[in-house]
Amino acid sequence: MRRKDREEPEFDINAIPGIAGRNVRSGAEIPQSVINRLPRYFRCLRELLNRDIVKVSSEQLSQAVDVTACQLRADMKYFGGLGQRGYGYNVMKLYNSISEVLGVGKKYTAVIVGAGNLGKALAQSRLFEQRGVWIKGVFDISKKKQGTTVADSEVSDVSAMRGFCRDNGIDIAVICCPSRSAEELYSLIEGTGVKGVWNFSPSELDPAVLGVPVVNICTGDSLMLLTHEMSLKENEKE
Amino acid sequence: MRRKDREEPEFDINAIPGIAGRNVRSGAEIPQSVINRLPRYFRCLRELLNRDIVKVSSEQLSQAVDVTACQLRADMKYFGGLGQRGYGYNVMKLYNSISEVLGVGKKYTAVIVGAGNLGKALAQSRLFEQRGVWIKGVFDISKKKQGTTVADSEVSDVSAMRGFCRDNGIDIAVICCPSRSAEELYSLIEGTGVKGVWNFSPSELDPAVLGVPVVNICTGDSLMLLTHEMSLKENEKE
DNA sequence: TAGATTGTTAATCGATTAACAATC
DNA sequence: TAGATTGTTAATCGATTAACAATC
């Protein structure tokens, strides 16, 4: 038990919307610190593949992804013996291994919930197709949006979402409504068989509620980390 | 002009005597691991303030942000003695200190580069106003977009961006073009006095190039972390 | 005071790094 | 073989945790 049980707090801090706990996953073979670096390795290896580069040394790759060569080799040990002493790593093999761990290459289906500017931006990007995710449906609360076409899908009312996800075995729900209504939409997903939630709304969603992986894109947090860095730099000068 | 405040009241840190700028030690001392948790503390404390909650214990706050109470208290030591034994922490004081470290509450100006769906989504969000950032101009390459109005600004050609930033002392450039052209736009910023770059394009930008803080939003990476978690969960079942 | 809760210490845990023997 | 580069070890560094004395 990580935390001790105490008396009831005088207010229920967990009832506050938009501040969801993040569940810390443990027990996986590959440490989270390594997993977090994999997307960068992935991108870099993809570039090398595009350039028909066959092999790469830990020294070269580590420079490209801005880690130490030591660290890169340490990370690679989780992928079995993909390197060859005196030679380096085979780009294709490494790319394939990392892709597999990241779950890229599998086929996923997704719905976009919220057909505003953000939803449209995501739908039109190549993010999904590049990673094996197919947009199968788009939903919005607004009657105005319904009937318009986004990402080759006709926008439907959110009331149809639950049924759609269940009937079509949808894997991922992409929540991109601009407001606090995200929590209601999130709860709608329960029992539909959706296996993951990608959340762009300003409310952080708690994975524990549905028991499926949730990745929250906390844009505001990132803006604050930028202003923090800017402050630091400003103070350095003085 | 700026929209009015809606849900969130804003607190003018500088209007509170004896708090701002006093009890925070130099930002350089605070480890990055702690800094990365501050935005979550910030959001939670803001919610508590909105509910007129005056004090909070490390136990309560730690539950809300999903860290251990120990860790929360350890983190707080970087903010001077804001807690009181047997009592807890004053929400307002803590909020103000964290705001200050994050550089929230200072006033910043920004331009949005790219007036597509993503640029419009950002411009229309409340992200900026909530953190003291004013959108002063919007730019796009496309002649079609030029002349339209986004976030109360008329969209101008990117050729005008350099001059605009220089003349108006713009602090932040928000890059939200959907393509690889981000690198060219990024290089345009050099010498304009822009102090930070917030990048939503698919190209990761290197802070070393301009020597200013850059925060890259790597949306694709985040999608892969989601599919990774989904894979893990899938494998657990077997 | 008595109860509550911080601030801090020391122990633990995990991640990174440097170095080099193994070996292609 | 000779040169190159991995895989791994041991050392270091930093972050987290548990426990409790300090003290409000």
C-alpha cells in the first residue's frame, strides 16, 4: 500500500473535475523511462530507412536522438541482441523491434469525438494513417456540424457514438471537444469495448474510471513549461 | 480584443502584498523532475481556489495529483516554508509561488504561425488568456487565408512576420503549420527577439539552432505511447 | 495540552554513465 | 589479424520513499 488510509478529508478532492489521477503502471519488463525514449528512436530510424541506410552505430544514432551512446546501448538491451560488435545495428531490425513494442503496425480503428477545429485538424493530419489508425467515425454535439464531412466521415450526433463503437469494434476514442464536457463524453465510452482514449480536451481524464489506457495531452501544462524555461533564461541574464 | 474571463477567475499575483517574489528561491535550483510536476499542482490548486478552499494538507493534495504525500512535501521544500505543521498549506500562497516559478502571471505576447484548423483551434481556446499570453498576430503562407480573421487578428502573409515580431517585441511564436515547412518558419524567427517557440508541427525543432527555449508537442509520439499501453494491456490478458 | 501535519533524515530504489572485455 | 563497436559491469548520480522528530 503506497498511501495510508486516513479520516475522510473535509472536502472530496477526488470529486474535482479536470484533475484526474494518473495511474502509474508497473511490472512491465521495459522501464517507462526507456519506453518514453522509443518514439524518438522510432522517428529517427524511420528517417534512416527512408534514406536507405542499412546500418547505424550506437554513436551515430545516439547523436541523432540526443542521448549518450552508453544510454542508447543500455536501452537496446531490452530488444535482444540486435547489434553486432564491430558493426553496429541493422536499421530495419531495430525499427521493426521498436515498432512492435510501441504497438505500431497493428491496425486500429478510431472515432473522433468533437468536430471543431481541433477535431478537423487531427482528422486531416497524417498522424493516424502513419501509425495504422483508421478514422471510422466523427461525432459532435452541435446540430450545425452534423451532416458535414470530416475525414471522409459524415459527422453524427454523439448520441449515436456508443452504439457505433460497440457495433464496429472501435479501438480508440479521440476526444477533442474544447470544454469540460469531456468528462461526460468519457463516461459514455464505458462498456463500448473501446480500448484506449486519446484526450485533447482541457480536462485530464482518469484512466482508473474506465480501466483503459488514457493519454492526456495537457497543452496548457506544456505552455507553462515553456514560460518557465523562458523565465529561467531571463533570470540568467541578470 | 481579449475575451472576458469565463469559468476561471484570475488572480493578480502582484496585487497580493508580501507574497509574490519573496518566498521563492531561484528557479535554477529546482530539479526538472519537480518542475514537470508543477503544472499539475498548479491546476489542482486553481480548482481549490475556485472552490474557496483555503488550506490543504499534503495528504489531500497528493491524492489529487497522484503523487505520494512524502513526495509532495519534498517538492514543496523548494518553495520555502509555505506549510504549517499541524495545519497544512495555504492554498493561495502555494498557488502563487508555483505560478511564479512557472512564469504564469507575467504578461507575454505571441504570434500564431499557420492559420489552418490547428492554428484556429489554438487561437480560439482559452489556453493563452488563462496564462497571460496575448495573441497579437496570425500569419499564414496561403493567400486564401490572408485577410480572414482569426482570434481577432487579420491573417497576414508570413513574409510580414519577422518585421511584426521585431516591431512589436513579440515573446512567443506558436508554430502550427501542418508540414515540414516548420523548419523554414523556425529559421525566420532568428534575430526577431522572440524568446520562446511552441511548436505543434510534425517536425521536432532544435532549441540549439536559435538558442531560445523550444517546446515541441510531438503528437505522434503520444499516440504511440497510447498504442504501446494498449498492447501491454492486451498482452496481460493472455 | 493533545492531535495533526510538516520538514527532514536516512534508506532505498532506479537511472545514467564510464570503462573495457568480448567479439564481430 | 586489426579495427570497430557492442554488451555489460561497476560506479555514480539523482529521485523516491518511509519514518519520525519538530512544532504548530
